[in-house]
Amino acid sequence: MIVSGDFDLTTEELRVVTRFVADTAEEILPLFEAVHPDDGRPRAALEAAWEFADGAKRTKLQRVTSLDAHRAAAEASTEVARLAARSAGDAAAAPYLHPIAKAHQVGHILRAAANAARVAELQSPDDDTAAERALDSARQRATPAVVDVLRRYPLAPEGRSRVAQLMSELDRSLRD
């Protein structure tokens, strides 16, 4: 299957992007689960993302669980938990990345990694290199196929939030 718009995205490219986002979400999701052990919405979203990444068709399951994980993020009691749940929601939404040349689409590819970098900062406030190490991890995981998809979009929008700043930094470095 090919999804068309301003450019084309193949199902395999969507799987590669989903895998990249899900890998990051997998790392930080336990931080949500430690604070909200009875809320399975982000875990369900991550599982739906992995189903697609591993070869299943994209279905309503990814859309519904993504929205549910984002609702869990909005209800989270800590910033770390909120960022972790949002990352799981982004992983489930990744199969529906739109092939339109809009900068906000970059968030669907890189926001989870930026969230992980922000989580690293929050967990190690005295370590000035925590976010950079997390971004380096994302750079190492970004396959050439992920970078190829990323380059089809405009640069990530500049934002005031720390997550937006980290996402812009990661975006620029992956394109270099």
C-alpha cells in the first residue's frame, strides 16, 4: 500500500517510523506505569503500535488506543508520567503519519524521542548532559529509512516548550 499526498509513504516506511517511535516509548512507559499502575491505556497503545510495526494491518485499534493514551497523559499526575503516556500515544498514531508537507507532522516522528530527552532531564536535574545522551540514543536508533522519511517534511516547528526545543535539535541533527 502507498499513502499519497504531497509525497508518497509506503506501508513499510510507516512500519519503520512506528518501530522507531515505539522503541522510545517502550523505554519510558514504565515511568508512567510506576505512577499509574492501574491505567493500561498507554500500554495498550504501545501494543497496538507494535502489532502494526510487526506486520499487522493498520486499523482502528491504533487510532483508538492512541487517543486513549493521550487522554491518560492529560490525566497523569506527574510531568514524567504525562510524557511517557504521550509517547505511547504517539507510537500508536505513527501508522497514520500523513504524507503532507507540514512541519507539525515531524512531531509524529520525533516527539517521543524529545519526550524521552525531557524525561532524562527531569530525572537528573544536576546532569547537564542527560538530555543530550537521550538524543544521542535516538540518533543511533534512527535508521536511514527513518531519516529519509523525516527529510520529506519541513523542519520541526520552533516552539517555546522544552520538548519542542529538544525535538527541533534532534530534527536538525538527523538531517545533517
